[in-house]
Amino acid sequence: MGDSRNQESPQFLRGYFLISEVELMDPNFFRTVVLLVSHDDEGAFGLVVNRKSEVTLKDLVEGVDDGAAGDLPIYVGGPVQQEYLFVIHSGLPESVSSGHESEAASGVIFEPATEPLISYLSEEWSALPAEDRPRLHLYAGYSGWGGGQLERELEEEAWVVLKASGDIVFHPHPEQGWKDALSRKGPFYKIVAETGFKPSMN
């Protein structure tokens, strides 16, 4: 019958978090929370939301100066195609829409970081008072799975599945995102999150 802890999950997990199990030692996904932006028979696509790098937007994109936009940290979305930049935001003006946005969860909108979007960040977004700016994170690279690959990893219990939410995506202390997300699965996982290992169930 499988693991009862995963029975509440639908077949396809778009709009869910994959929270790495403590045994998952792959350095790309150790203690990570992945937001699944798409998932179907062909495979899955997502972004690690809790791994902030030391790099900022001005380090990556020519013409972006110091300031609110230039100082935006770049998150490592995953090991695939790290030359590509993506954005997750809480809602931006239609004029800067890429036409490829996808709302993965309420107030959590994914799209590629296009030139018009970067210009908007440098000019209009930066000029807004901090409390009026739409929430926004930038990601280099993504996490991808071929058809059936994620399903196998779920069978091997590499991931804990949780409905996605904006407060984890836009966590003010992303390094705590894994612990906070895992704790939401209930008392057992709260112990796992606090201690970093699984108590024996025998």
C-alpha cells in the first residue's frame, strides 16, 4: 500500500514542496525545499527555494547598478542550466509579464526573468518604498526530473511532500526554510527537523 505519510499526495505534485529527507545526501539537494512548478508524465520542473547564494543581481546582469534591485540575492534554483535566471514573485504589473507565468501556489508566481522584468526591477521596483514592493526572489538554474524519475525518488522516500506556501518561498531566513517546512508535517517530522535524524519507529 506504500507509505501512509504520502497517501494524501495527488498523483502530480505541481504546487507542492519536495522537502529533502535527512538521508538525502546529494549536495545539490541536502536540506532543501523544492517548489514544483510543473509535474506530469513527462517529468517535473522545480526550484530550490531555500538556498541563497552570495551572488547578487548586479554581479550577474550588466547595467544593473547598486540599489534595491542590484542587491537582490540570487538563489540556486538547482543544478540544471545555471546560466538561466528565473523569478518567483507575488504579482508584478502586466506590462512586464513574460507571457509564461505560472501560479504554483497562492501568491507564488513563477516566470523566466526576461529583460523587461529586469528593467522593471532596476527602475520602478527599486523606486517603490520597501513595504510596497511585490515580494520577489531570483533563481539561477533549476531542478529537473525525467518521466518517472521523481516517482522513483518518492518511492525511495527521498522526499517529504507538503502543499506549497508563500511564507516558506519568501522566508526571511531561507536557511531555516527546510526546518520550518518539515516541521509542518507534524510532531514526528518536527523532531526530525530539530535533531537532523529520524527516531527509530521500531
